[in-house]
Amino acid sequence: MPLTDTKIKNAKTAEKAIKLTDGFGLYLLVHPNGSKYWQLGYRFEAKQKVFSIGIYPAVSLADARQRRDDAKKLLASGIDPSAKKQADNKTTLEKRNNTRAFKSVAKSWFATKTTWSEDYQRSVWTRLETYLFPDIGNKDIGELDTGDLLVPIKKIETLGYLEIAMRVKQYATAILRYAVQQKIIRFNPAYDLEGAVQKPQTEHRPAIELEEIPALLERIEGYQGRSRLTLLAIKLNLLTFVRSSELRFARWSEIDFKSALWVIPEQREVIKKIKHSGRGAKMRRKHYVPLCNQALAILEELKNLSYDVSNNNGFIFTGCYDTMKPMSENTINKALRKMGYDTKTDLCGHGFRTLACSALIESGIWSEDVVELQMSHMEKNNVRAAYTHKAKHLEQRRLMLQWWADFLDANKSSMVRPFDFANDR
């Protein structure tokens, strides 16, 4: 007789499992502990097999019969229902694992970083592929612990790449934080990595002392390089103390001669086949550079050398061999070496920033806020940054950069201290 819900509910247990038959191969196996399992007995390729349907009462009598009929249809089509169930379960598990794999979650996290520049995106993804994915990319993110995360990071540290190790640790922490926010995992094991990675020593770019400014200016004036553009680039860099990429990729469209202002955008228009051409202001916020009289004079001279009337967005500092490309990143440092400076220990182009900052602070007449804004440093205090990030102080900065240019002129013959120069004016 076919089974009924009442018969199933009233089924008594015994010392051994009891088989309650429903029909057409379907039966309920009642175990001594009271658990009840639906099973289907069938033959496939001359072998007697059992297909597990589910547990009662989670799978009701009606559901069990429906699943039996579905299995019979598969058998009629020459398909083993047990093998199909195993294959389906494997596919489902693989899909689940792929969705929860660290690499998959990392891709979802990375897709949210739409404000990053192309260069920075490329840098971050390359590091993930190189250092994290080989070790933990295919692992279920929910099964990762602090020790798992530490393995690839320690490998980087062993190679001596301490700065990269710190960056990769930050990426891993951010990815797992994203996973917590998306309710993929409940806690972030990367937080316990704090203190486990050796911090890199701060590398200070070489810069000369203020007392050596007259000698520097003399060497600049006596520079006998092949390109006039190089000399003008050094002079403008010294006057504006912008970063290397901000200078190299500068476009004529950024210069407002009428307002005597150079506006470096957050990101520049990318030019095909020119690496990093989309780089703008490093802090990814618009940077304003007031142009002193001396800087304007240099730009006027540069007009005759690199300005193309038909291309207002052309580079100010073009390459030596191709005017459609920017000046090489090594040009200024190479010139400084020709002047007799060791760019690793004495002075490099970035050292102009240190030189200017030191003189401006020592003068005692410029506020730290004004100097920091002109240096385009990131405000470390988040609360303070919320109030100061829109403050441009352009008029003060205009006066300050003119003061810096005049201070350099005053040092052409002999050393004048910033404080003394400020008080003699």
C-alpha cells in the first residue's frame, strides 16, 4: 500500500533501520534514532543503485514523489540521476567558491575604485596579481585567517620590498573590509596583521643646505647642456617647486598668462602611447601655482620653443627627439649630475621642494597653512582637512612665490639668510 502522512508520522523505530515502501522504487528509511530518509532504488546500466532524495519532514511525501518522478524521467532519457545530482552539486559548489574566492571579491572591490587614475589602478592590480593571488587568490575568503594573509606578505618582505609589503597589506585589509561590508564574511582577519610587517625607513630626497644656494644658481647659469628647454625646465622647477610628473606633463592649456596662474588638474588628458601622460596633481586634487614675474618670463621664452598654435594642449616641455612626447623623467637629474651634483646624495630635482620649504619656513613670514598648500601635501588630520581643503589662500601664495623668486635672485652673488631677507625688505 502507498504511504500516507499519518503512517509516516506514526512509524515506530526498531533496533535496525526499517524500510517503508511507497511504490515505484520510492521508500522511506526509518533509522533507530528516529531520523527518516527518502530514497529511490533503481537500476542503471545493469547495476542496482540508490538515489538519496532528502530527509522527512523537510521533504514531504508529495515532494518525494515528485522528485521520484523527475528521476524516472532522467532514467528514461538514459541519465543516471545520482550522477547528475553529484555533477549539479559540484557545479553549485564551484560557483559558490568562485563567488567567494579572494580574487573574485578583490575584483568586486577594485571595481568600486572609479576615482583612481589609470596609472594607479594598473599599479594596484599588478601588485595583487603578482603578490597576493598566487597564494590566496583561489581560496574561500571566509576561510582565510591572519596566518594565510601573512604568507604572501612575508615573501615580499623577505625580498626586501618593504614599501610594497606595506602597500599589499593595505590592499588585503581593504578587500576584506569590503567583504565584511558586503556581508560575505563577519570579521576582518587582516586587522591582526598590524605590527607583523617591517615598516620601510622614510627615504628623504637629497637637498643642499640653504648656504649652498648661491653655488647652485651659479652652476645653473653656467650649464652648457644641448637643449635650452632643459635649462628653462630647471629654472621653472626651482621657482615653482612642483613635482617631477607635474612639470614634465604640463600642458600649455593649463597656463593662464592673464591671471598669472598655472592650474594643474587632478588628471590630464591621456595621450596614446605615452606612458603616464594622464598624471595630474599627485594628491588627485587641483593644484594652483601662482606664477611670479620670473616664472612668466621663462614661460614667454618657452613659447618660442614648444608652443604649437594648432595644439593648445601640447606639452610645455617636449622631448629632445620627438616634440609630440614629453621631456624624459631623467632630464633634470641628468643635468644636475652634469653640474657636479650626485643626485642620490647631494641634490635631485625633488630636492628643490625641500629647499623652498626650508627657506619659506625659516623666513618667519609665511604661515604653515600657506606653505603646505603650495607644497600640495595631504592634510593628515581628517577633521582639519575637511575645513581647509577648499582654502586656496591664493593671494598669500602669490606673494610667497614672488618672495621666493626674489630671494633666489638676492642669493646670486652671496648667501642671504631667509630671515634676514624677510626683515630687510
